[in-house]
Amino acid sequence: MTSTAVEHETLSTAQAINRALRDAMAEDPTVLVLGEDVGPLGGVFRVTDGLTAEFGEDRCFDTPLAEAGIAGFATGLAMNGMRPVIEMQFDAFAYPAFEQVVSHIAKMRNRTRGRVELPLVIRIPYAGGIGGVEHHCDSSESYFAHTPGLHVVAPSNPSDAYSLLREAIASPDPVVFLEPKKLYWAKGEVALGRGREPGIGKAVVRRPGTDATLIAYGPAVPVALEAAEEAARGGRSLQVVDLRSIVPFDDGVVCAAVESTGRAVVIAEAVGFASVAAEIAARVSERCFHSLSAPVRRVTGFDIPYPPPKLEHFQLPSVDRILDAVDDLQWEDA
Amino acid sequence: MKSDVDRMLPSLEPVMLLDPDGRPTAAGKASLPAGEELLRGLAGMVAARRFNEQAYVLVRQGRLAVYPSSHGQEACQVAAAQVLADDDWLFPTYRDTAAVVARGVDPVEALGLLKGDWHSGYDPYERRVAPLTTPLATQLPHAVGVAHAARLRGESTVVMAICGDGATSEGDFHEALNFAAVFRAPVVFFIQNNQYAISVPLARQSIAPSLAHKGVGYGIPGEQVDGNDLAALLTVLSGAVERARAGQGPQLVEARTYRIQAHTNADDATRYRTDDEVTEWVAKDPLVRLETYLRAEGILDDARAAAFAEAAEEIARRTRDGLNRDVEPNPDDLFRFVYSRPTSQLVDQLAVVHDEMSRDALSREEDRR
């Protein structure tokens, strides 16, 4: 912990990310922000608002509309002394950059035996719940989490959005920074500055509880917290773990939490098959088997393409679906 | 007066300063690189040819997993390195080990990828050579980024980014050219058009008047050059490098050359091209052409030629000796470089490997008793 007093402000998630970019750019002249519409417009979600005006066109700038080009260009910038932060405008629009991310950004350090580091951040506005039309609401974390060499981070609140992004920009490793679009406008108290406990690789218990553990990350965390609140009214005490960081994965905090309650439900918006939620369920089952009173349950998106806006509420994990899963955790045997 | 578009268009025929018989063309009579530059180029080509031959043998001896040879393309390989300053960068493909060696990288380290110990054998920052890239054209946007970063710092670095004819069909080729043009990045895109992408001939990649014509679509000047004429390559490439250095932005250069060997030792070129075609290109050999000219002009004598051959032999010897040494790869390395600090999961997984190794050692020990 730093000894300097930490300044607090109430900010939305979008504002917190903007502030993290600003503070990082002010501190380090090698931090560059680039992507589609991130310049004078300030990004389609206004996350980069004011950065070009404040730092000039060399530091925050629009690129041609080509995601592979953006990712590849940023790779070169990072190879040559810069710390680029690139924006992929929407989750599903990041797919053209997939080869650059998987074959080069993730592998450059390993390929060169640590000689070439790529300190770059790939910001991706991600996941659903905002009434977006097709290709604007994908949860693509599994693709990235499946790729060794990337850190994958998903904040669930403005304060984590700020601190995790500061950490991601300072990291010598490439970080995929997933910004839940649904939470862009959610406000919260944000602790500014650097020097707090590391968050990348560290899960946190958001809510204490004794009967079962809800494990979530990103946009699913507020839903899990709501479910825990609802369950408490019915007399059931649910613990909520917020991963914050998908890679590195915090086995320690997750397993300790599950062992303390003996029951677990994993919650994620993404399609469930071969997903991060599937991995968590498998890890918890392997590691906590003797503490478990019931099989680990998953509440995820169905195995379908992301629905159109009028149907998306069927896809998103809801409080009811979470509580139904909790009800299924073999309480009669207890 | 020429319009901007006209200025970006390549000449109708590839620039040639020495004809296949080693005689200066009309353009060559007007201007040729200095004799010392040409001698340096010849020395490089002799070394590159010998290196190609040595690597080919090392594959057959099982010392290299695979070798994509640049035999026949030595003029391109040498010129790409020779026109660069120390602070410049070279972005090679998997076929460009000879260029990497010409740039000063240790030949054994340059062959690291193809030897199979690791994915890249040399430190990219030491000679400013990016790792050999196996996916096509993906290194080109990296080259633009490196150039742009240097430009933001006010450095005079130029980046030479090599790709092949097949790579010009990839999306990254187009995106890289466009980024370089928009940001006016000091990059020379150097296409070695060796006529084939493995088996697929150029006509199946593009029906553009030439690959150099692709530049104009991005606002980049294009030029085509005889890829077996070192004099022409030095002139065209160094012009492009100096214009980029002077802040005039990127340029696209297409060299017309030919891959004399198959794609790799694993390929059978007789399935897609005729012996006559190969023979025709062998007659345009870049080494013979330059040597003929230099001898005719009295610039090259037997003593100098012998010295070049001896230096090439020395590189071959170092390559051979280095690759004949067995270095036991360390499995710890598989986990060491994935992240700046290994995750706890990687630490656990490495312990699994260690455990397997010690049990293997134990059972071997028991077998011996």
C-alpha cells in the first residue's frame, strides 16, 4: 500500500476508464491511445473523451478502420518503446485482429525468450445487455483466455476499472481489457492513483456468505450481488466472488471461498460450452471435491448466437436463474 | 508535368541496370552504384549462396528441421540488408535467413527457428532484425508500428519490411500499406516476387499489371525492379530508403526474381513447374551477372574473388559447426517466457514436467541395474 493519501471521486465506469487513461498518459509519455473514433470524437462510448485535446494527436489518435492493422501496428509500437492502448470498438469487431492477437501479441515474449516485451493493452467494450444489434454484444473472453501469453481482465465496477487499467498499462505483458458495456454508466466511488494492492491475478470476495458461493466476473458480478441480496431476504447467505482477472486465474481465493461454503454456482454471460465458466467449474470440482456438498452449477448464456435486442433478456443470466441454480444445490441432503 | 498518380506508378518494365549477360543497360550506362558497393554486394551474394547450399545440406543431415531456400534470390537478400543503416530495422520472412545473416546476425542464431530449438534464435534488438515471421504478411503492420514509434521520437530510423508475392493477397499486406501511407511511416515494403506461393503461380494471386502497382491504391509510390540485378536493387532500394528517411513516406518495391529450389525440402516443385522454366531462370543467375560485369570492368580480380569465396566458406563452416553441436533444450524454458512472471498454474505445470523427468530418470536407472 502507498503511504500517500488516496484521492476518491464518484465516477461512472466509462469516466473511470477515461481517468485511468488520462492519468497514465500524464505520467508516462510512451502511453499512446489509438483506434477507431478514439480521437476528437472520444470513442463511441466517450471513453477517450478529451484525450486528443489534452495530449495532442501524437498521443491519442484515430487509425484507419482495420482491426488487424490496429493490433499489428500497436505490436510494432510496443516493440519500439511505446505502451499502446488500443480500442477494439465492439467485441465482435475485434475478430479481424484475432490472428495478430493470438499469433503475435500473445507469443512475442515467448518466441524471443523474453527479449521482446509487448506492453500493450487491448481494450474491448464487451458483452450484452445494452440492446445492441447483431455483432455488438459478444462475450469473447474464452477465445483470449484460451491463448497463453495474454492476461485477460474484466472489471465489474468503476473503481476496479480504474485500478485494473492502470495496472494493465503498467504491465510488461499484453492485457486484454474487457469493459462490460452494460456497466459503462454505473457510478461508484473510485480510488485514484496507483500503488494499491495488485488486482490482476487477484479475485476478491465482494460479499461474505456462508451457504453457497457465487463466482462471477465482469457484467455478471452485479447480477450475482443482486441474487445474493434476494437470497438473504429468503434466509440464505450467499457469498460472491469477483474474479476481476480471468488470466491469471486466482485458484487460491476461489477455492478458499468454495471450501468455506461447500457449494458453488459459476455465473457468466458467455455461451457456456467450452467457456471460462466451464473451466472454473472444472477447476473447483477438481480442487474442492471433498468440500463440496453438491455438484458445481453453471449459469451462463445458452449455446446460441447472441440474440437480437428484443430477445436478449432470455440469454443473460438473471437473478431468478441464479437462484434456481442455488435451489438445486442438494440442500435436502444437508 | 506528371500528375501525383503518375509519380506513384511503377515503370512499365522492371528497372534493370545490368542485363542477364552482365552488360550495362541504357539506364546502367547512365548510372550504376559505385564499384565498392557492387563488390560488397557480390561478397554478400557469394556468402548467401554458400549459406543456402550449406543449410540445404544440413536439412538432409537432419540438423535443420526444414529450410526454405533463397537460392536464386540472393541479390534481393543482400540488397535488402546492404541499403540499411545500423539504426534501421529489417523485418524478414521465413525465407530471408540469408538477409538476416547479411545484416550481421550470427548464422547459427539466424537458423534457430528452422533448427527447432526455439521459435526465434536471435535477439531482435541486437542487430534490429525482427524475428523471422512464418504467417504471411503479419509482420508488415509490426514494421509500420516500429517505424511510427521511431518517427514520434524524432529518430531517423527506416524499416525494411520484406514479404513474398503470395503475401500480397493477405489482408495484413493491405492494412499495413494503408497504415503506413496514412501515417507517412518510413517503411520500404519489399516484395520478393519469386513467382510461386508454394505451388500457386503469380497469376492466381493477382492480375494487377504488377504487384508494384498495388501501391497507388494507398497513395504509395511503387517501383518494380529486376530482382536478379543487384545493381538495380541497390539503386532502387537505397532510393526508397533515403526518401523514407527524408520524411517522404513509405514506398513499395517489387523485385522480379525466382525461387530456384522447391518451397522447402519437403516440397516437390516438379509437380507444378517445368524444368525448362527453371533452366531459363538459372541463366539469369544474379551472382554470375554481377561477377561478369565486375570482371569485365576490371573491378574484380581473382584474388578478390578468392577472398569472397573464403569468407563465404568461413560462414558455412561456422554454420555447420554450430548446428552440429547438440544443445539439450531445457523444458523449463517452455514455461519461463510466457509471461514476465509465470502464473501459479504454470509453476504447477512445470513441477509436473520435473516430476515426470525425475521418474523417467529413476526408471532408466532401474533398467540399468
